[in-house]
Amino acid sequence: MIKLSESESTILRELLNVEHLAIAEQIGFIHNNRTFIDEDLLIRSIGMLDRMSRINNQKAKKIVVTASAILWTYKEENWDGLRDFLVLILSRAGFPPTAVMIDETYTEENQTFNGLPSLLNEFNIAVHQLKYEIFIGEKKFLITSFQKKVWDKLSKLKLLGISAPTSAGKSFIILLKVMDSILEKDGNIIYIVPTLSLVAQVSSDFNRQLKNFGIKNYRVATTYNSTDLDGYRVYVMTQEKAISAFSQSDQPYQNIRMLIVDEIQNIEKVSNEHDQRAKTLYDTLMEFRHTSNPDITIISGPRVEGLKQLGIDIFDENKADEEKTKDSPVASITYAISKTKNNYLFNQYTDILEQPNRVPISNDSIIGDYGLSQYREKFITYLSLFVKNLGEDSRNIIFSPTTAQARKTALELAKKSESVNLDEKTKSLIEYLQETVHDEYDMCESIPKGFVYHHGKTPTHVRAVIERAVKDKLIPNVVCTTTLMQGVNLPAQNVILRNPDLAIRKRKGTKPKLTDYEIANLRGRAGRLLKDFIGRTFILEEDSFERSDEQIELFPEIEKQLSSGYGEKYNEFKSEIKQGLERNVTSNENNKEYAFLMTYIRQTILKHGKDSSKRLEAVGIELEKDLLSNIIEITTELKVPKEVCFKNRYWDPIDLEVLYAIRDKIYIPTNVAEANIENSLLKVLTFMNNEFPDYYNKYFGLDTNLLLTACISAKEWMKEKALKSILNNKYFDNADKVENRISLLQNKISYGLPMLLKPLYDIKAPENMFLRFIEIGAYMPITRKMIELNIPRETAIYFNDRFFNSSENQLDNLEDLILNRLIQVESSIDYWRKVQIEGII
């Protein structure tokens, strides 16, 4: 650990004080701030930076970035030579890309700093940059020291765990390594991400780089199709899509060049009975362990510990290592408002200071509803003024505890904001949303005032265009939920957080809250590599966060220790599980905490028989030989086809046996042209609710009074009725009803309904596509193929209606047909739809 001299500590505190008071005045907490960086402080800072830039130490690097950022942000016009000095210092410290932001003469084409008056300086900078240059083909890239370490290790290892803050640029260096790898040797790429937003973003990034490098024999795919395996693929998928391939084939993914698992921290709750997505991710990786041998495997996440051991445990690969850093090329500063009796303080936190800076707030009249959880008028007025005072050029993420509150907050803030003259692009965005969602869609009211909301219920095509609008700097403020913590890169200088609550009101006496780890990731949204020099997080109610008296940093650099497997949960309930397996017990109200393990054990034994011991031991489950033999005997006697069980791995084979026995009691619709589809679906869902209530509640869980309405919407959805047309009904006369129906379509109908009914269809109509039509909201081959190419449903339906004829649905090689047709008509496509296909054509 580096030890600062007393004078160096004083310099840092003085620099941070300049930033602190400037921000306090900007927000309106104090007046008449006269603090600035004088020549004496500048000279002392230069001396300190020169020393710190020569020290290869985490804290020294943070000091370099933070001090450089403050000097550059608050520089005087007559400080000749500061730019050249900072370029040198940042390059020496291993942050050449950060140096790019302060040199307006930097040329992307040649990747050189021009106009440096000193030949010696130019030489020094060039020497330092040589260490951080990489070449892919004939293209040169300037990267950080952390990225270079990742690059070098990936050239030597079979498996690498990468842990770094959000702003460290780990996704970019992984993308470059993929390009380098496939230029060297062909092979398929598997890239697993947790959300559809990330699927779209990563797919677009890959398409862009494939074009950039002129690689034409690869296609980006967001789903696995066993009938379409010509050429090479970059599969960008959620874990649910990735694991579904293993129900089509024992070894679906062949010739894997690289397997990349992003946001690996989501595996943490694998033993939690309620976290199905963590189990799916873990089970997906275990399938890869047993069925494939990638040339390179990467597991990546922000601020996680133990990735090397995790990689060894999951993939049984000893040629493994990890590369982790807490360094960030962006200066991260947290501000928080606290209250002591009747006075308020504006506090500044950064981990390069031993104690926080505190400034009394002289103008506390603007603070409203401090310490209250409701979003009432007084708090909204305060928040509105806070955002306004950050400046019209600032880009802000405002965290909301719930999806409903995100929408309400965006609307309320919009009402309190002044109207602005809209440019043509923003006007066209509003018209596009009215055309494709609803004339009274709330977003159309908030966007003209500079606010938008982003949450899990946002339609896919809407999410795509608003994320682009934010990146285009058309919308400065995003009110979001936790969806933005999962890696979506939206440029923002500031993150604003009222408190850690994830609910407005208590549930059963408690209120869910963000963890320190989640807050650290949310703070990482403030400031991005090559976008911002300083990222600021504003905590509006510091006293709502629990911390010890000795805790200096408001949010310490929390790292998550990851481990994997089912061993701990299995050993905790070993006797109960053994008894349940012997008596053919399945999930019920008394065993929910461990019943999923009985299902996992039965499914594994059913598929692998005597060879299942190794697979079970790999996840921490050791069965006695007698029990193993007993379960093999039980599963052998099942009449339900094994293929049905394999395709429905989260259904217990014992329950599937029951379903198979009563399969003829219910009729299932199988044709999109059938009459009264909604009534048939209603009967099927009612049947499943009566016979298998646990699975009904797990996957669908809709009140039975709403079933008919949901079935009507499912029919409209699958028959390619546009969202705008579905919502064009007198019932949808307010924003809540519109939002709730969108949520129903995207979550219950597109995901829950197919998951619930899949085993029944696998039994009665195994080759039928009916559920697939409901899942993606389309039945025509061209529309479906466009959706598989990651074109949002509404846009795919629009394109099919306008640019294709019905006879073309019968043609072979629809992918080439679609891509060529869209290239032909590109000039006639409006901007917001073009945004959704620019990474594809």
C-alpha cells in the first residue's frame, strides 16, 4: 500500500475541495464559492502527479486519474502545457485511452497525439503508449494497462476470469480478442448474457466489428437452430436460449473457438429455490463442461472474487487464471446529503481520502421530504430542481425502486420542466412511439421535456430506440430500475439515488434493499471510458444507508465472493432429500426449499444412468450406491418418453409421468388458423392450474379471473397483430392499463405460458410450432426469422408487411433473402427502424 506524505494528502484534499464546493454551488446548496485552483496548487499537483504516475499501485493510479480529472475540469485558459503534461502522465500510468479525452488534436485514424510542442514529450508519450498498443490484422488499438494484461493472458490460457469495475472496458477487450481469435482460426463463438437488452447491444457490437474487419463468413445469431448450421456463428444468447439447445441435441455446439459468460455474478444464488435464472445459468455451464471443449473460456463480472477457482470448479480446467482490477479510467466521486438535528451536510466520499469532506448546506430550503419513502410533491420538486441545477448538458441516471415509480417519476419530473424546442429527430421519435405503442403512451409526454423511463416492462423495440436516443444525446435523463445494473452501456455522467429501497412500502414488515455490491455496480454507471473524466453519484438521503461508525467510505469497494454448486444445499437437507427420492415425492408446500434438487437428481440419473455419479459429484451431490440404483430402477419404469423429460429439465420426471398418464383428458390447439383459440387455451391453462398448481404458479401465476383476457391477447400476439392494434381498444384508456398489458404480453404470455405448457405439447405434439409462435409473437417464417436475427417483433412485422410478399415465406435460406432485401430498401426505412437493424445489415 502506498503511503502519502502529509503534503500530498493536503494537495489531494485541496483539489477535491475545489470540486466539492463547485458542485455544492452548482446544485444550489451554497452561494458565493470563491475556491479555485491557484498556480501554487497547480505546481504542487504537477509534482505529486509526476511521482504517482511512476508507481504501479492501485491507489496511486486512482490518485492520478482523480487529480488529473479535477485539474482538467477546473483548468484556467492560460495554463499552457497542462494538456501535454496530463497526456504524458495518464499514458505513463496505463490509461492512454483516458488521455485521448483531453487531447482535441488526437486523430483516430493514426491514433497519435498531434501538436505536442516538445519533441521529448512526444517521444515519452510514444514510448509509454507502445506498451499498450495491440494489433489485430492491420488495425491498431490503444488500450489500458488492465486491458493489455487481459489480452496477454488470453493468448496463453484456456480459461480466464475477469473482474473489473463497470467502466474498465472489459467488454471491449473481450470483443477485440474474439475478432483476433477468429481471424487466426475459424470456430463458433458462444456469448452468454443475462438480459435481452444486452443480447441486442452485444449483437450490434459484434456485427459492427465483423464489418470493420471484413469478416464475411460469420453470422450473429441470438438463438440456436439445429437445421441452420451452415457457416460459422457468433451466438449471443441468454442462458435460457443457450440451454434450450441441449434439448435438441446432446452436443449442439461444435467447434467452439471461445465461450464467454458475462455478468457471472448472477450465478451466486444457484442454491436459492426461488432463483430459477441462476440455476439455468449454472446448469448451462455444466452442460458445456460435459459436452464441449472451447479453445478459450472467459467468465466475467464486476467486482467478483474467486473467478479462477470458480472456473476450475465449473469447467474442470486447471489451465486457468484470473485478472482483476479495481482501477478505473474514470474518476469516481460520491456525494451524499446527511442530516444532523436540524442541519444538513453535503458530504464528499472517495476512497483516496482517509476521511470524507463535509460542507454545511446553507440553502437547505430546496431539500424536500428527507427521510420519507413516498414520492410526494415536495420530494419531486426537490428532485426536479436538483436535476435542473446539474446543467442542461449533464447526462443523468435517476434510480427508481419499482417499475411503476420509474414511470411516475419521469412523468412528474417532465411536468416540472420547461418546454424546449424539439429537433426533428426527437419529434420523429415521439411519432414513432405513438405509431407503434399507443397514442397516449406516457413516454411521449416525458421525452419532450428530456426524461424517459427504462425498466423490464419496456417493449423491446421501444427499449432499442430510447437507448439509442440517450446515446445520441437527445434525452438527457433516464429514470431506471435495476435493469440498468446488468451491463447495458448508457452514457451518464451522474447517477442519482434517493435511498437503497427496492419498494415504496414494506412487505410483511420488511422492505427489500439494494446491497452494497449492487450499489457499487449502480455507481459504476456514472462515467464511462472515453465518455467522461469524472463520474458522480449523488445520494439524496445518506442516513437511509446502514453502516458502522468506523466506516469511512459510504460505499466500500465491495467484492462478491463467488462459489458454485449444489453441495451446501444438498448437505443441509440430505436426509429429507434421500427420503423424498425413495418415496417418489415431488415439490409441495413443505419441501420447496430443496425439492428442486430432487428434480435435478432424477433428471440427471434418467439421462445418464450409471454415469450420472460423476455429473452429480461435479455439482457437489454424492449419492449412496443403493439410492442411485433405486432411482435408476424407478426412472427406468417411467412410461413418459425420456425425450420429453430431457426437453423439460425443470419438471420432475415423476410429475411428467402423471401428466403423460392424463394427457388425453385435455385438447391442445396446434394451428394458428383454428377457431376459438382463446377458449382452447383457457381450458388448457385451467387444466394445468388444477392438476399442477405448483408449476402454474411458478411459470404463469395469473389470477384465474384474468385468464380469458390473457388468452385473447396470446392469440392476437401469435397471429402478428401489432402491439398498437392490440392496445387500440377502449379498455386501454389510461397509462396503467397500457403498461400492465405490455407487461402481460412480454412476461406472462411470451415467457410464462410457453414454459408452463411446453411438456404437454412435447407429449401430444412434439414437432408442433404453436408454442414457439406464442413465445416470439409471430407465425410467418419471414417474421420469425427476422426476430431470430434480433430485429424486435414490432419492427419485424412492419418489414414483413411492407417489403416481402407471402409467397416468399416458402423459400429456402430466408436469412439471405431478408438481409439482401433490407439492404435494397434501406434508404426507404425511417431512422428509428433503421437503428434497430444497423448492426445486422
